Amino acid sequence: MRLLIVCLLFLASLHSCKSKRLFKAREVTKVEINTLLQDSLLNIRAIDLVKIMPEKVNICAFLTSRGEFGTILPNYLVKHTDSLKDRKHYVHKINLSNDTLQLNFRAMAIREKRGYGISIGNPAVLFSLDADLEKNKIVYQEVHPKAFYDSMDFWNDEEGMAIGDPTEDCMSVIITRDGGKTWNKLSCDDLPKAKEGEAAFAASDTNIAIVGDHTWVATGGKASRILYSPNKGKTWEVFDTPIVQGKETTGMYSIDFYDENNGFAIGGDYTQPNDTLANKIRTSDGGRNWQVVANAKGPGYRSCVQYIPNSNAKELVAVGFKGIDYSNDAGNNWRHLSDEGFYTIRFLNDSVAYAAGRGRISKLTFRE
């Protein structure tokens, strides 16, 4: 019996060591950048990925500052590719603007059956998106001089939300429970009251983080806090953060959660992009408490941060107009990978991502 117990303990220790090795973070040292779309007139802050076959075949969808909805497809998904023999991808764009609506999109979400995008400014216009131009239609419109929607995301194929700056004394939150057919704005009676000068930044469409039924919304400006819902937007709490704040241009610009406990937010002041003081914060208790990390070091202002998939909440990539940065220790230390500027990034898998910015969309490959 004693010998059996010793053997079991030995096997358990081997399994423990194996698990530790499994989650040992890599050391990414470089990023390869392949430009897929280039147009100096475009400003792209809203992108999403459609995974047709997990981690193999994918479509990158995007919305632009000129009211365009587009997709980037591998050329073998296009039926007529005679003119594309020397190209590895195909870009298809349609214009959602018209003579009366000049739209500027900064937020979108793609689900299995359909996509959605919402414009900034007054009126705020939310489209149900389809590659067939005739099938694109407006499903929500809000006319208000203060209307300005910053980000959107979905819990599942039926339920989703978008958030925007306050039009009254709370953040604007609209929710769908029927797959995007109808959207309803929450009353300020059901939301935390906004502080003076508190709003959000439409910088990268990453003001919302969702894990299961849990939702975190990052605000910014003169006050920068976390709005948290444990039940898909039915009830809300609010948590303070130590990120730099106090000015209209300060606060959180982006938030991401790896799981229900581990989250990271980044921002700063885009008018002082090299300032690294209190612009990176982390939580390990679901957003109730946050700590400043990499203070006075690492990247300054960045508009987007994302966890790398399958990294045990250790690997992060941050992008902004000042470049691309990487951390493999949950944000304590950072490596500057590139000066190439982007506004937003989405990961396809643990090595490949798509990033968008001023005038371009690129495929990024991270290598050790």
C-alpha cells in the first residue's frame, strides 16, 4: 500500500510539472506584418474575424470612417478568381452611406449568421450587415445631439450590446435579446450614474469585455471606471480604477478579460503618447480591484490591448499609433516589437492576428 501511495504521488508530481511546462509563456521576439488592404483615405477602428474552420480559414470583416463595410477573403473562397491568380486574398467593399447619411463606423460585431455595426455621431445608426448590399438594413437609430457610440459585443448569437457616451446622467447602453432584430436602450434608473466628464473612447472597439455572462465596460475621461454586469446586462455595479484620469483625454481606452478573474486595461493620454505613468492596470478578482503595473516603463499610450489565446493570462499584445508591444508575464514587463502603428487588433490563434489602423489592415504573425 505504501509503495502504491508513493507511486501515485510521483505520478501526480509529474502531471503537475507537465502542467507548469504547458503554461510556460513563450518569448515572442518579432512580428511579421503583411498588409492586406491599403487606402490612405481610410480610417479603420472596427474589425472582427469570422472563423469558418477553426484557426485555418477565416474572413476579416471591417467598417470604415467613410461608411464602408468590407470583407477580406482568401481568394479560394471567391468563385471567380481569374483576375486574382497572383493574389492571396480578395477585398470586397460596399458603401452604407448615402446622400443624407454620411456614416463613420468605429464599432462592429460579427456573429455566426450576421454582423452588426454602429456609427458615431448624431444620428447613431446601427446596421444589420450582409455582404449582399440589398440585405443591409438599419435596425436601430438614435437621434440626440450627444449620441456617440463607442463599442459593441455579443454574449451569444441572440444577445448583444453596444455602449456609448452619456446622453443623460449615465452611459448609453443598448441591448438586443432577439438576434439583433430589435435594440432597446437601458434607462439610467438601471445603470450606475456617470461622473462629471466620464464617457468612453471610440478608439479600438474594445471598451467591452465579455466572458460567459460576465460583462465589463471601461469608461474614460475625467473619470475612468469599470461598469460590471454578472448577468448579461440585467444588473450593474461600478468599480473604481487607479488608471490615469482627470482630463478629457485620459483613462482606459481598451479592456480585455482572459477569464472571469483575469483582466487587463490600457490607455493613458493620446495627447502625451510617451507618458508611461499609471496607464496599464490589471485585475485578478474579476475587476473589483485593480493594480497599476509596469509603471513608468513599457508602452505609453496604446488604444488596444488583447490577451493572446491559450496563454494562461500571461501573454498580451498592445497596439497604438506608436507601435506594437508584447508581454509574457501578465503585463509586468514589455518588449517593443515594432514602430508600425495600428488602432486595433484581433487574434485568430496564438500566433496570428489582424490589425487595423490609418489607411490599412494587416495580418500580423508573432514569432519566437
